[in-house]
Amino acid sequence: MVFFRPQPDWQLPERQITSEAAFWNRRKFLRSVLGSGLGLTATTLSACQPPRTLDPNLEATLGQPLGSLATDSAFADAGRPPTPQAYASSYNNYYEFGGTKRIWPNAQALPTDPWRLEVTGLVKNPQTYDLDDLTRRFPLEERIYRFRCVEAWAMVVPWIGFPMRRILEAVEPTAAAQFVRFTSYYDPQVCPGPAYGFALNLPWPYVEGLTVAEMANELAFFAVGVYGRTLPKQHGAPIRMVVPWKYGFKGGKALVKIEFVAQQPATFWNTIAPNEYGFEANVNPAVPHPRWSQATERLLGESTNLFNWETQPTVVYNGYGDYVAHLYA
Ligand SMILES: Nc1nc2c(c(=O)[nH]1)N[C@H]1C(S)=C(S)[C@@H](COP(=O)(O)O)O[C@H]1N2
Ligand SMILES: [Mo]
């Protein structure tokens, strides 16, 4: 197993954040070197990244050894250093627990043990997974992905989890299944978000959706961990969606149900404001949000003020076009 240890988050200087131009030059460089057969190893590729910290108890907690860092450069090298966990895990969107970015203390009320994730609908083998199944049934791997919120802030996150297609293989959707509906945990007794007033009368629970073909794409991922640890509750423990070529709202947290269906499902933000939050919601600098441009994005930074963060150009499909553009041809 290859892990790159550890420089504490707080030692990461701002200047290590690479510019977009440097990213694409390096990607081109890596492709040409890899293409030339010089055989760079994962270690060489990842030496471009600052090292990450792994919880020494992680493998015991997960109940299995963790595979090595993905050797596919798109899964291991986001072209920008991982965002320090101190920022990513304290600046969250999770409306069930409040309407600000600082909901992480509220989210600790999420009860994750025991847990049941039901996978049902148009499938041959419906399944119900408990908490242990989520970390033990499928081989786990670590992937470093770019993440882009529709609100135009962005980060880079080292997730731990398994490809969504493992679930497809387990349940075997029937030919009639075209879409997948993902439902998040919601209990009005536990989730104070709506009680703050801003989120009254919203269509709870939070529901997201993909096509079956999108779910089968090799980038589509279920995360059960992040930053070398099991998933903190504010990130959607014990299991959440990660769909890195789409805006962040497409990634439902704390999943309790996955249903295979024939028709495009109604989803949370798309129901609230269909002209602002499309069902497809692929990252695209050329399609502005009705209230702001998507041409640029700000890299999540230390300040609470979004407007102090470093600005970069947005990249179509968040840089993952090689993997997903064919889905939309
Ligand atoms: N259940 C649920 N899932 C959710 C949300 C939410 O409010 N509730 N917010 C979404 C949005 S808008 C974003 S940007 C990401 C944020 O993920 P993070 O807090 O782990 O960075 O979660 C998505 N998943
Ligand atoms: Mo978002």
C-alpha cells in the first residue's frame, strides 16, 4: 500500500496552490511522459501532491486494508493540492442542519449507527446494507477529486470509498431502469435546518438523481471516508455520493435509499428552482447560473469571506471531459 505521510494541514502554504495553467501543462506533461512509455509510477505522480495524513486506526475501523492510491492520474492528481481538511470539513452545505456554511457542530446530531441503506426498485437483486456492509462489502480505494459547488467555490478532496458501479453489479438493474433516485436521511426531530426558518416548506427529504449510465461511469463514487478518516457527519456520514464532473448539489449525503426507476426523478433543488439547478448540472463555464457567472471559481480558503479566495477559470466537466463527455454526445 502506498500512502504519503504526513505534513499537517496547517503547514500547507498558500503558494502551493497551483495555477490552472500549471495544472493543464502538467497534465499534458504527464500524458506525454506516460504515453512515451517511461512508466511513471503512482508514487512519482503523487509526489506532486502534498502528503496526506491517514488515521492509524483507519483500516481497523473500516474492517479491510485500503487499496493503494489510484494509479490512474485523473483519480490521483487533481492538478491542485488537496484542500486542507480544516477548511473543507468546516465549510459545508448541509441544509438539513442549517442554512450557513458553519453547520458542522449541528451535524454531529446525525445518528449514523445503526444504519440501513436500501437499494431497490427495478433491480433483480434488491439489497439492504448495514453500516459494516458499507465499509466491508466492496474493496475501498482513495481518490483525489476536484469538487465544484454551483455557488462557484471549489476544492480538492481525497475521498475514500468505492465506485458506484459496484452497487449496479450487486443489484443488477433491469432493462426498464433508466434513472436512479438517491434519498438522504431526514428526520425533522433530528435535523434542525427547517426550524431556522429559511428552509420551511422545502421538499424534504433531500433527493438527487443520475441516469443509470452516469452511475455506471468509472468516476461516479460512493465515499465512506475522507482525508484518511471515516466520513465526518458534516460530509454526509456514513455514505455519500461523489460525482466530480457535476455541481456539488448532485452529491447527496447520508444516503438511506437508492431506487432504480424508469422516469427522471424529481430532485430537491430542481424542484425548488428548476431554472437555477438543472437535473443534469454538469460543470460548465459557458452556462451561467441565472444569478452569477460560472466562468470562474474560487478555491476554498482560510477566510470566511468567499471574495478573498483565489480565483481560477472553471473547466468544462470540471476537467473530467475525457471520462464523461461521451455520455452527453
Ligand atoms: N442531504 C444533503 N446533501 C447535500 C447537500 C444538502 O444540503 N443536503 N448539499 C449539497 C451541496 S449544495 C454541496 S456543495 C455538497 C457539499 O458537500 P461538503 O459539505 O461535503 O463539501 O453537498 C451536497 N449534498
Ligand atoms: Mo453546492
